[in-house]
Amino acid sequence: MASQVWRDLKAAVRHIKGIRISEIERRIDDSAGGMIAVRSSHDPDFLRGDGLDLAVLDEAAFMEARVWPEIVRPMLATTQGRALFLSTPFGRNWFWDLYRLGLDDKEPDWKSFQFPSGSNKLIAREELESIRRQSSEQVWRAEYLAQFDDDQGQVFRGIRAAVRPAPTQTPLEGHRYVAGIDWGRSIDYTAIAIIDATARQLVALDRFNQVGWSLQRGRLQALTEHWGAHIIWAEANSMGEPNIEALQRAGLPVRSFVTTAASKLPLIETLALAIERGYLGLLDDPVLLGELAGFSLERLSGGGYRYGARPGHHDDTVMALALAWYAVEHSGALIEFV
């Protein structure tokens, strides 16, 4: 791959005067001190060097996970340089993690793009149709639609199929609304999910951090009053209980949910079933969909299991959604599954 890029790069700059080309180093220098080099990541440590203004990682998903945080990113630190990651999806590895950062409006330094092969006008439509007929679903989605697999090996399946637009931004007459809240303060986020229990549709999702408890309660009260939430299930762990007591004194219909290994298992499995079987409609929110897709089941050394986000990631919107769905089933708005 590096050899092909090197040949293409030389062909692109051959008309420029004053450049020096080193075949041994695969490096092009100009008279003003600028430099472009092509390196292979086959042995990542050979990439180490001086500071860079721009690093382009081609087919990044197929590189070792340490290439970016341990080698390339430090080379951009002194120059405040930029990086561009190009790749076909290859499972939910470190490239998937970076892609999710670009979808999060709370991460202004990152931006993600997705271009299926059909957006390339140099590829004939007939050729793509022929490839589609002869390719497996997995290959077609990854190689030609540039999609990460939503389902394989994940706790939540059918995520994309469950996405439905909310019918309105205001409550509908005769509909019953419920809420779930997962608390956070500094590192973790507080997430609030509102579900139309009558239509079985997520209608609102709020997520924030770096906000004091009083302001958090006010934000929750404003959102739940807007939708006329009949019941709110809130995580009671840590600072949850004092917040719940304060909200109850303010007249909000809040109930406590103590999250333990035993209580979390049915909470998550019930939500997973609702999503997979189409009982619950989701909003097309990139953070929520990413957290659902990244939610994992870990087998413990003692033989048990634990649900949660992978290390370094969040599951706040997942837990808020799970508590809101719990509210649907435990607030008099029972659903008949068929």
C-alpha cells in the first residue's frame, strides 16, 4: 500500500520545480523547507520522528491500535498539527472509536465523514449493482456502503432498523409520557430520555456534564414538565438519592432505581429485546446509536457476566433509555407483546 501511494505522489508532483526526491526514504523536500514522506505502519515504531503539521493515516482501521495514541499523536503535539483518517470499516476497533468522536457535538476537535462507493461518480452504477448481487451482506455494507456493522457480537441488535423520527416536538393529547435519568457530573454525563409510552417512541434525549446538581435538576424539571411526564425513573446510586429527594420535594413524580449487577441484567435485556423486536422506536441521535452499538457483555473470571460500555467510553444515554423503557413497563402503560 505504501509503495502505491508513493508512486502516485511522485507522479502528482513531478512538474514542480525545486523539489528533491529520495527513493530510499520515500520523501519529497522542497526549497522552502516543506516535506512529504510516505511510511508503512507494518512496524509502527519506524514511524517515530520529528513533529508533523499533517498526518494522513490511510486504511487506518487495519493499523495497530497504538499507532495513533502512542506514535502519531505525539508527533502532532508540538505543531498542533492535524490528522486525517481514511479507511474501510473493520469492526469496532480504535478507528470506530475515533469515528464516534466525530459524531459527538461535545467533541469540537473531531469531525467524521462517511462516503459510500455510490457517491463516487467514477464508479458506474451498473458495476455497483453487479457487485451487490455477488457480495455478501457483510462485505457489501463494509466495503461499499462504508458502514460499521450494527449487530455482530453486540448486546443491542437491529439498532438502525429501530430508528424512527419523532412525530412531534410537543406532547400529543391522550398520550402518556415517561422518563429515565442517569446521573453524571464531571467525567460522565447526565442523560435524560423521554418516551411516548403510547406510541412506544423515544421523543427527546438530553445529555450534558460540567453542570452543578441544582442546574441539572432544573434542566430535568423543565424537560419533563414540557412533556408532561407521568413518571420518572432515576438512578439512585451515588448522588442520585439526594437529587431524587430534592425532585420529589419539588413535586416531580420521581422513583428510585438502584443499579446493581443483579438489577442491571434484566434492565438491559428488556431494552435489548424491545429494540430488536421493534417494540421501541429510537431517535436518529449519533451519540445514542453509538453507545448502543458499543455496549458490550463482559464475561467475568468468576463465571458471571457484566453489561457496560468498554473502558474509556460512556453508556449514559443507554442507561437513561433503559430506565425510561422500564418506566413504560412499570407505570400503568403496559404493552402487549405479540
